[in-house]
Amino acid sequence: MKKISLKIDGHVIEAKEGQSLLQAALDAGIYIPHLCYHSDLTPLGNCKLCAVEIEGESNIVQSCEIIVEDGMIVNTKSEAVKKLRMTALELMLASHPKDCTSCDKYLNCELQALMQYMGVAHSRLREIDKENTRIAKSDNLIKKEMRRCIQCGRCVRVCEELRGVKALSINKKDGETYINTKGDRPLTETECRFCGACVEVCPTGAIQDVKGVFSSDAPRNMALVPCKNECPAHTDIPMYIRLVEQGRYSDAVSVIREKLTFPHSLGCICSHVCESGCKRTHLNKPIAIREIKRFAVENDKNETWRERVFRNEPNGKKVAIIGGGPAGMTAAYYLTKKGYDTEVYERQALPGGILSYGIPKYRLPQDIVDNEIEILKEEGIKVYTNSSIESVNELKEKGYDAILIAIGATRGKRPPAYNKQWSNALDAVDFCRMSCEGTLPKLGDTVTVYGGGNVGFDCARTAKKLGVGTVRIICMEARDQMLADRSEITGALEENIEILNSRAILNIEESGGKADALSLIGIKSFKFTAKGLELDVEEGTDTKLTTDTLIFATGQQPDLNESFGIELVRSSFVKTDETMKTNVDGVFAAGDVIYGTKSVVAAIASGRQAAMTIDKYLGGDGDIEETLLEREKLNPNIGTIECFAKLERIDCFKDTCDANAESIRCLQCDLRLDIQKVKYWVDPHFKAVKEVTK
Amino acid sequence: MICEANSALLPSWDASDTNACVVDYCLKLMDIARKESCGKCVLCREGTWQVYEIIKDITKGNAQSEDFELLLDVLGQIRKSANCEMSRTAACICMDLMKTYEEEWDMHIRRKRCSNLVCKGTYTLYVDPQLCDGCGKCLESCPQGAIAGGAGMIHVINTDNCSKSMICVSVCPKGAIKKAGAVKPKLPGEPVPVGSLSQTEDSQEGETTRRRRRRT
């Protein structure tokens, strides 16, 4: 492209042909104040702040509207220019509130920065109170304080030009112009796609995100994409939803596989914290992200991700991994690809951990798990099943360069008073394992599950499916505070499982080595303190129940003790530092064994982290990131979709139409990151002019 | 977004109208300009409104001493740099009239007076006791309830409450409601029977008025 040379305030700079004078100056590190200008939008020359004088022209011009010409001599700081800018800014401030400190944009406001740059205070002009700024109303996603609006029109332009949506316009009522939706309708009744572009470009506090929609403690590029931020593995969720919408299932799987090792299993059973972060929740219901993932994996015909997977040459180092669950297998997968000779010791007959021995088969068929394990093993992981490791010292002797403990939390944890060996009482983790193995004892006609988390529901629903007549769940939480997924609760109720909320077991009567009758009491609240569980009981609500089988779904802990040879915390958890190192050199830990039961996806993220840490420890770069799909530049023009805000969630997809219809509901939060950030005058970029020396 | 505002909408100043006030005309001119503004360019949207507010203060008798210069300053920027022809033209007209009738503007700003008693802040309304026949029509019409009186009594306007809606002026069959500038005629403090004020008193009052006017 032809380079153009011009002189601004005595500095000779180079500009690109066709560039605006303002952008050329900004690029060269010369700050010219501007407000209605945004590099992604058509310049309008409305705010008058980017005024400059050009030699040979009698009038002051707006530099955003002028195209650079070779040999131009520009003055950005003449008295006439300064006077015009001052007047323009004073005029804007005349109708702008003065309570800067009470505005959420305080210290992050372009208008405020400009006031400081130009030294303009609220001034000699008359204050103007605009009536129509009261018209626009906030909603669940976008907070409007239109009295702070200076009508720069950026929001209107971004919505129209960049997004092709046109939800906003400059309206007029009683001779007063104001910015709002077309026809003053609520955003949910307009074409709005809730992409947040208007918030992104608003220079003042007029249009903002509602507080709480985005996390405040994550970096901006993560926080603005809440699904990706919430996902423990930070999967690029908006990207694969977009690909599914386009029917590009193989590409979608490539994106998923960049971060996840068991995509098909996760598509069935993931605890999907991504969905609880989903911005669309505030509009109606979150996107069915898990179902989209499942659908993509099941319709991936080409497995294109395989072509781009990195594989390093063997480096001659050996790593042992104890536990073939999601964390262990994930770490093994990445370490093998990094060139390590990786060996997994699995206590059970099958690898997969909780996927094979915890989650009921009606939720996750075993062949899905087996298939995904095979895919991982293709990289060359050696898996020794039925191999229980009792102490790290056993492995140390075998000459491994590093050892990873990823044995999960496989021992049930009951309230201390009930740690008796009743023959008809089981821990949920054992119940689930036996059910997966097909080794369950006779359950009788009544099964009572104590604990209302997802595991409790797994037990109850498994028992029901096995034909038990009466299945009940006793849960200390009230119905609306239960830890289990909504879908589990409704599913259980449909299967005629009783859920007894806000109740605790006070006492268990035993007869003949069996837990026989349960004394229950209603509770108003409960909390766990240093002394143990404290109940706020509701007097006179005692009841008694008898049961044939009692299942404790009250927590899990690792099956570890001191003889394992590493330092423990909280009696059975492995003590690690922030880099997952244990107290023994070369021994690391990952997954539930560090932090207790969380989720499969958290274990996968932990396994990835462990792989990075171990690679670094053994002299590698610790980089396991891979780009399995080269990203194209995203099309910012999303256009309109009929009744977008009202589109209902589809929980289960029958066909590609459903997959498409659900994917299209996505608000595409990630698009907002592509909008250029405006640099303030204090930006280091403007500290020195990039001058051309001849 | 192309502005459709057009200077053809602006009213023109009739220099031959001896009852008009140039400041009042400019107020109306800028009111139309600000309401016609498409809202995009800051000088048009905020500038014409600001000028309107300043002139409004002047017509209300609330001007500040530097307002003339402030107006010229803002209008000058609008004339030079506003995006549309409409607001540039309005600013141009306003500035020309400020220069041509500088004395009248100065009188408005510094002495809160309007030669033709057009600007609301520069006059009060009163009921001429010689003309009022106590019919009570004005009393009923006043939206502020600022007129006191009764059947057969000369009505009296409480100028503190009067909003100068001018409704009483239009309903009075005798044309008895009049404007008073800086010099106020002597009036009864409260309603008195029609005809109880003598002609002589009035003519004396007239002379006082003339004398005072000469002094100023």
C-alpha cells in the first residue's frame, strides 16, 4: 500500500493511503481528542473535538472526516481549534450530570478523561435538564442511565453498521432528541441480539452492563465470555456453538478437543457450570451447551482434529500416573504427546474412574467411555488395570522421573455418628460402583438415600430403575436450595421418587446389625461449624421411617492414609502447593484427591494443569496448548433473527434442526472482544510520536 | 442519518414591526432551531439549546453581565462549524440582530428592560382602575388565581403570583389589563368599588411617571 507523508504539529509522520487524518495521527502516537469517532465505525464529525487546521484551508475541519493527503501540514493545537473544542465539550457537559463519583464508569470514562485532558470543568454555560433521557429503561442485561448520554451516536452506529441489527436510533419527542430503541420499545421486543456492542462503545456511563452479569475478578477477555470463563478448562464455547449452528460438527469437535479429553462423555454428563454463567440466563434460559457438545461429537464424521494434534518425539523420560480417571488419563494423554513414556496404574478392571464406576449407565453408557479411552490410548499410553498402588515408594523404585497421584475421592464419607457397619447401609460411591459392576446386593422394597446432591439422585434413580418400590431422598436443604441439577430433581419426581426436604436424620435404630428405623426431624436451617453440623430444628416435627436399604450420599474423600508415603491434609487429601507438587520431590497430584469431589470437567482441567507442571518440572516448556481449528476472522455482522429474545431453550436435540435452533440462541459474547478499545490520552502509546526520519 | 432540518423553517425578523422585540424574536428563532435539530452535531443539538436557555434568562430578566459575550462566543462557533445549514443560518441571523440592535440587547441584559414590553421578565400586568368595570371575567380566567376582586369592584392583580399567561388580557371586554414596565402606576392595594378613584389622582400619577422617566 502506498505510504503518505504528512506533517502534524511539526512531526513528519507516515500514514496509509485512504486513512483518516485522525486515525493516522493516533497511529503515529499523536493524540487528538475525539469522542464520536470510533475506529470500527463511520466517522461523522459530530462531536467537534477532533478539530484541526490544515494549511491552505480557511475553515477548521474535523480530522476524522479528512482523508490524508501527501504533504498535508496540520495544526492540531491552534487557538481557534482549542476554542472550538472547549465550546463543544462545555456544551456536552451542560446537560451531563456532575455526580461523576456516583457513576459506575467513574475513572473509566472517556468523557471524564477528555475533561481532564482539556482542563474543562462544568462551566460558564447554563445547565440543561433533558426530559427524554428518562424514557429508556434498563433490563436484566443492559443498564441505562441515559441522563449520562452525550448523543455521540456510537451505540446507534455500532448496532447498525457493525452488527446489522438496527435496534437503536436517535429518536425525537417534543423537539428533543434522545437515544433509545426504535419506537421506545423494551430491548426484548426489538431486534436486539444482546451482543453488548453498544455497551462496549459507549464512552460514558449511559449504557452499561448490569452488575453481576460478568465476573469482576477475571481478566476482561475472559470475564466478557462467561461460559468460557466458568468452564474449568476454558473451552472456547461460543466458537463451537457457532460452528454447530453452521453445521460444521467436525470443526466444532476440533475446538472442543483443544481443551477437553472426554468430549462425548462430557456431552452426556458434564455438570455444565458454563450454562450457569451463560449471559442468556438473564434473558430467559441459558444455552443448552452440553447438549450442543454431545450433538457435535455424535455428528463428527471427519474427526479433522486428528490432523493437527501435536506429537513430540519421545524424550526418554518416564512418568507414572496412579489412577486412570478423567484427571489421570488427561494428564497421561498430554504427557505422552509431549514425548514422555507414560504408564497409568488403575486399581479397577477398567480405566475411566468415575466415568466407568460412578456415573450410572443410564446417563453414560460404558461404550462411550471405552471409546474415548481408546482414543486417548492411541497416543501410546500404557494402562495397567487391576493394579492397585499402596505407596508411592513402590513406584519410586521403578525409576520414574515423575509420579502423578490422581486416584480421586473413592471412599464414602458419612456423618460421624453413622460410621457403623450396618449390613444394609451403603455409601453412595460404593453403591454406584457396584451398580456399574453389577454386584449390588438385594435392596428390598424401600430404599432411602440421605443427601440431595447429584450423586444422591444417581443412587435413587438407579434403585428405582432396578425396580425398588419406594425410593426416597432425605435432604437437609430446602427444595429451592438443593445442590442437584434441576433436571435431576424433575426427572426423579417424574419417576415417583419422594424427596423429603429440610429434614435431617436424628437417630438410626438398629436391629440385628441392620439400620432399621430412621428418626427424622424438620429443620429450619443448618450449618457446618468447627464443632460439626449444627441444626436449627423445628420442634414437633419428628417422624419415623423404616427402610430396607440406606444409602449415604453425604460426601466422598480419597481412599488414602499415611502409609501412602506423602503428606496429607484433612485426614485423607493430598497436600499440594499451588503448582500441584506434593511434599515428595517428583510426586504430583491432580483431581479430586486434592480438592474433593467437584466434576469431571474440573478433573480434566486439573489433569491438563498437572501435565503442564510435570513437563516443566522435567525440563519442558509446559506448553500443551494446541490449535486444532485455525480461527477465521469472525463476521461482526450478525443481523437479525425474528423474536430473538424470546427463543426458547431446546433441552434435547432430535435432529440438526434442533441443534441449529438452539445454537442460534447464543448471544455470541465473544464478538465484543473484537471491537477496538479506545486509547485514552494517558495511554503510553501517546508518550512518543512515531516520526519518520528522512 | 441525514439531517432534514432546513433554514426555510426559521421565521424571519420583521424590522418594520414597531411592536416586536428583537430579543423575543431571537428566543423564538432559537427555540425552533433547537427543536428542529436532528440531534447529531453537538453545536446544533446542544448549542442552539444553550443559546435558547441564555436568551430565555435574558427575557426573564435573569441575565448575567457576561451573557452578551457568551452568546456571541457560542453562536460564533455554531456559525463557523455546525454541520447543517439550518443551525448555521439561525446563528447567523441571531448574531446579526445582536450587532444591529446591541443597545436593545444591552438594555435587556443590564437593565432588565424591553422597549416594547414584549419580554415577560420586563413588565408586570395591572388592571387600569379607570377602565375596569368589575365584571369579574379576568378573575375567573386566571389560572394562578392571582386576581382579587368582586362584583362591582376594581380588580387587582397580585404580581407575585401572576404567571403572565395573558389570558386575562384576552378576556377583558374593556381592555383594562395593561403592561407596566419599570415605572408602575399608582394602584389600589386591594379591590375598591368601581368609580371610587378620582380622575385627578390618576393625572397626578401620570405626571409623577413622566418625571421619573426623565430622571433615569
